[in-house]
Amino acid sequence: MPDFSLFGDDHVRKYEETAGRVGHDWNGTSCLILHARGRTSGELRKVPLIYAKDGDDYVIVASKGGAAEHPGWYLNLLAHPDVAIQVWGEMIPVTARTGSADDKRRVWPAMVAQWPDYDAYQAKCPRDIPVVLLRPR
């Protein structure tokens, strides 16, 4: 059973305070902090997300736990794809793009290796869960 004692804003705060020493490694997986602007508010939003690497790209999954709708952070990326991520203590400017079907076939096994529940989320989800590739600029 995952430990959700470090979650949401608290996860972001601890990650930032410790340069990722607390929060990068979480429930047997690796997390980054996505820094993106709200699509309507323009306000900076910070979200901890599980990631894997695909060459130079960072990969994240817009699963929202298998919910029928996309997570807000994904909609924000569609509106404003030039964002930043924090990985450990490093801030990295990246450009986000939704992966193609071929991209998803290639990276999905690595993401499931990071978080096995992604397969269950996709199985129950009425939408095709997007993978997002974050390319350093």
C-alpha cells in the first residue's frame, strides 16, 4: 500500500526545501516537480509527478488515477507547453508535447515499471491516457 503521507503541496514544499532529498524517491518511484502556468489564471502551479527518462526527454503520465477527465496540469501544458521541471535540485526548462501512439507504446512499459497502477488506470479509463514528453530546451 502506497504511503501518501507526503502528497500534494506538502510534497512540493519538502522537495523544494531539500533539493529533492525528500520527495524525489517516493513509494518506490521517482518524482519531479512540474512548474506550469494555469491556462486561465496564469498563476504558477507546482505539481509532483512520477517520471521516467526516454533518452534526453522526461516522461510523465496524465492519468489522474484513471479518472474520465484529464488532470488540470495536462490541460495547462496544452495551453502553455514551455514550462520548467525540478529534478533533484536542478531547475530544467522544458517544452512539453503529448506523445504519439508510437511514443506511448515505447515509453509505457518504463512508466508502468515506475508505477504499476498505470495499467489498471488505463484499463478502467474511458479515455486514452496521454503520455507527455518533456524535452529540455
